[in-house]
Amino acid sequence: MEIMEIGVGRLSASTNGGAFEPEPNLRYLLPDLALETLADILAPYDQSAHFYLDHFVASFIPWLTVCMDREYSLAAHVFTTRPSRSEIGFGPYARRMQEDETPPKVGAIFIRSKQALIDASDRSPLFGSILAAMADQDACKNWILFPGPLNEPWVAKAEKLDEGLWKKREGATVA
């Protein structure tokens, strides 16, 4: 498990001397070790550590970005246990091309605040383990967490339930 402080924000640009407008995508400033770790995780998905996180259009700047060791079939679990979409988002590592109702995979999880994580931790062992790792981290800084492999018996059980839960959700979307 690795926890590192990072920088996250939005750039603003002015066109032709006009007003500065914020870009929709976030920009991440990561330590070299975080870039190396993320590059290793993303290699099987043909993604670049330099561009992967910067391509998410987020409605919030996350307090915590969790990068799993691989994609997991846990979209419905995250969807049903997060306090709200505006507090916890997620995304796959692979480029999604499918148009069917197959649930997306969960590679990265974006958590708006420490309080959002606390709220979700009562509903999910996944969020409970993330909170245990982040309990002593400053709520006013931005962090990246590489938790390592998840508990396989729990993952097997949760993934088995996930597709059925995904089909039952109302208006579920990625991020």
C-alpha cells in the first residue's frame, strides 16, 4: 500500500484576450513514484500514466484518488454504497467501447472529501478499508492511494453479485 500527497486542480485559459474559462478536465501533479506505480498498473490497459487521470472530467476535485491494482467488477457495489455521485465517482482503466448494459469496471475511485469516505465506510468493506488506510491523512490536502490487491474472497463474492445489482440500478452512469 502506498499513500502520497498530490496536487489536483483545474487550469483556466483565455482565448483572444477574453475572460479566463476553467477547463473541464482536472490536472494531476504526481510524485515520480506515483507515476511509476500508475504506469505499471495501466500497462495492461494500453494507457499512459501521464494522461490517464488528466482525461477525467470531474464535477469535483477529489480529496482522494484511489488507484486499484487492476480493474474490478464492482461498479454496482460502488454505485449502491457511495453517499452520492457528487461525492464518490469511479472509472475504468480500459478504454470503454461497449454500448451494451455490461457494467463498467472499477479501476480508479475519486472521493470528494474525507467525510464522504467516512459516510461510505459504514456501507462497504471496500470503503472501510480505504478509510482505515486514510484515517490519519489531512482532510485539507489531496492524496493518491494505491491499496494493492483487494481481499480476494470478498472480491469474488462482490463481483458475483455485481452484474445483477447493476441491472437493477436506476440511472447509473460512470463517474
